[in-house]
Amino acid sequence: MFRTTGRALLGAALSGAVVVVGLADPATAKSKDVKVEISDDGCPAKLTIKAGPNTFKVTNSGSGDVSEFEILSGNRIIGEVENVAPGLNKAFSLTLKPGNYTTKCPGGSEHSTGKLVVRGSTDTKLSADGKAAVDQYRQYLEAQTAELVTTTKGFTDAVDAGNLDQAKALYAPSRVAYERIEPVAETFGDLDPKIDAREGDVPKNAWGGYHYIEQKLWVDGTTNGLSSYTKDLNDNVATLQNLVKDVDLQPAGIANGAVELLNEVSRSKITGEEERYSRTDLVDFEANVQGAEAAYDAVKPILQKKNPQLVADLDANFAAVYAALQPYKTGDTYVAYTALTDDDTKALSQVIDALAEPLSKVSKQVVGS
């Protein structure tokens, strides 16, 4: 459910009617705020807003079933917030062109999907700084997916050759590039589940990718019968490599991705839930932080002009996260997750939260650039 200003509009949202959000004139506001309240019902049937920079402020009215809000252009997610727990709020910003979009609130009992109509003729072209940020981040995506294709092939070659020890050694390094760009991969429909689904995320007969192979290596102790899975994994990462070349990017979306990467850390890596068989969670943890920093670095020149103090704070916070990880380094990798104590995970969680809070402010600062 979306909460807008005024009882009449709130009543319209509750009844599933068209909601037209009254927002500030673009001439007097850099980014227009759209207040969004999710509930057990999910999304409204239809939401209408003005084109240009928009900041979606999402709150959870108390739903335990609905905790996510997405905006899709076609089949691709262009903006989202996840894990909006009851009583909490999160925000993300986007510059939206006129047109029709889809909203999605997974788990909603009445409106798990809705319509977003964007009207107007606001100029949505990138500035010179915005274009530079997009170009820099696209180069990063292309470099990372090229690395991903290479390291995945090395890993799967070891699996196909029946070399269990080598396959185990190459598993975590093969995933690093993916973990750095995971928010982008997640926008391409079912590609992320094909590559990175964990057991239980998808139907048993549809499960494949990294974690299926991980389970076979560590739990079953075998490389047998995996040739079709290694082939599919290589095909899917090659598909991702091709898709990032033309993916639509904007500065605010890049900044959103940085926050999503830190959410990956706080949601799964810090709990040991992701690499449940190999226990290589801290390798993913570091890769997510590196990816968040690369996204932040792309928009940093824009942010420096608008909020230099925020830049200084974020630089210090990134350094603090790397310093907190250092004690768990062993050679060029990390200790197993099982070596961490509760105090260790708590300390790491706190330093990530200290970074995530100011980082969540960046997308609104750079939206419309």
C-alpha cells in the first residue's frame, strides 16, 4: 500500500483506485518524493507520478509477508528496496522517463504487482558528470564479467576433469567477480537464480548454478554427474557478460546498487547463510564491499561537488570495513566462516551498518545528474 499526502488519496490507495501523487514542481525540487507504504495487500493497482528525478521512500506498516518494493521496466528491475522490516523505512532514487512501468511487492495478498504511470516531458538526459559516472561503471561491469567468464571456466574445468581438490580451491575465487556486480545481475529476470540460487530458493528440479555444484563438492564429495550443470553455468555467465554491455545505467541506480551490495552482506553473508557448504562467506563479504566501493567511486565526483562531507565520511567508513576484515585474512583468502565467534560477526555487522547508513543517502544526492 502507498501512503500519499491527504486522506482522500490514502483512501483511494486502499480501495485500489488510481493514485496521482501530488509532488513538488521540478523547477523547485531536484528530486520529487514519493511516499510508499507496503502492507500485506502489496502494491496499489496504479500509481501515477511525474517524469524526472524521483525518490521512493518505502515504509512497512507492519507486514511480515511483504518486505520488498520493485520498479520494473519490461522484465528488468530498475530500482528496488529489500528487507524493509515492519516499522522501518528505506529509500531509493531514479530518474524516470515518461511511460508505463510495473511495480512489484512479492507476497502481496491483493496486489503483488501494480502499474506505475510516469507522465510529463522532463529532460532525462545525463549531464557530462552523469555520463562519466555511467561510462566508468559500465567499464567496471565489462571488466568484471570478463573476469567472471574466465574464472568460472577454470572452476568448471576442474569439476569436469574430476579434480575435487582443485575444484574446491577454485570455487570461491570463481565467484568474486559475480559478487561484485550481483545487483546488476539480479535485474535480468531469472538469470541470477540460474547462476546463484541457493537450495530452497527455486524448485528442486530447477536448482543449478554455483551453489548446486558447491553442495555436490562439499557435502557429497563428488564431481560426478555435473557436466550439464557446469555447461549451464558457463552459458549463463556468458549471457550476463553480453547483457551488461547494453544495460541502461544512471548515476542514482549505480548508487542504489552499492547499497544493495551491502544489504547482501548484512542479509546473508554475515549470517553464514550463503556459502553454507564451503563456508567461504567472508570471500563473498569482501567482494560485495569491493563492488559497493566501485559503484560509489563511479558517482563520487558528482557527490564531491554536492556534499564533500559525505564523501569524507564514506571514504573513512569504507576504510574501516576493510580494516575490520583484515584480522580474518589468511594469505590471499579468508578463514572459514565457522572460525568466527558471535562477537566477531556482531563487530563486522556494526561496521557494515555504519557504512550502509550514509551510503543510502547517495542516490538522492546524485539523482538527475
